[in-house]
Amino acid sequence: MASSNYPDNLNGWLKANEDFQKEFSSKDMGSMPGVPQRLAMILTCIDCRLNPYDAMGLKTGEYHIFRNAGGRVTPDAIRSFSMTQKLMGTKEIYVMHHTMCGVEGRTDAEVAALYEGDAAAEAKEMVWHTCDSAVGSVKDDVELLMKTKLIAPGTSVGGLVYHVETGAVTMVVEPQVHA
């Protein structure tokens, strides 16, 4: 499936997928339900240094993992949390930010200023969800989740920080029950 017309990254992924398919049936993922076995969801950053599966000992099929820049609670994250609750019965939500994040220590105005031409006006209107610190943004995001009516009552919501320097995960907001 690889092609000389494709970028190197895509060709590498397609080749790796060919190898993955050879062992796929033994992993039995095809018959695995889409419902996370542990009925929990983790929101985290897209940062390539953060692998929640390795850092938290997670296995495929156990949890839903939602990633965006900064691991921030956005309208789309709330939509995804709400849907997984309504459609799949998710009962726990955890926000996990990390140290040394690219959005940390920046402002939305600074990010918007990176854009030029036609993109500049749209960038100025965008909420970029920058933050001052991982600890502060976890607290803010858990608070947002606790306030929204779209998260089901009885949901456990907590917040963590992953330390890219050491691999440690620390609790920032102990799990609390959404009213």
C-alpha cells in the first residue's frame, strides 16, 4: 500500500500496519467491544513524550483516551466525554496534563500572533487554551467538568500531572463526584 507519492511518515505507518495485520487475529481486538472495559476516559496532551498507555500501565480496550493540544477541556472534549457516558456508560473522567508543555507559559494572543495573512483574523478569534502551569490548568479543567451539566451526575472526575522529566504521575485533584 506504500507509494513513492506518499510522505515518508505515511509510508512507514502503512508498512508497520502490514506487519500489525499479520498478528492482528491473535490480539483479538476485532471482537473487542468499543466500550472501555474500565468505564473510564482520560484527557491528555498530544505531546509525543507522553504515552498514557506506558505511563499508567493501560492496555488497549480498557480506557478511552482523548488527546488535544495541552490536554485541555474544550467544547469538543466535553462533547466526547458526554457521548462516551451516554453511549458507553463511562463513569470516570481524568484530566492529565504534563510538565514542560508547549502551551504552558504562553498566552492566546502570543499563539494567535504566529499566524499571518488570511489565517491571522481567524487565529485572533480562536481560544487556544494556553496555560500558566500544568497544576493550575488541571485544577481549572476539573472545575470546568464539575460545572457542566453535560457530565452525568455520579461521575468521578479527577486530575493528574505527568512529569516528563521523571515519568512520575502525581495527583493534583483527588477524584470527586459530579453532582
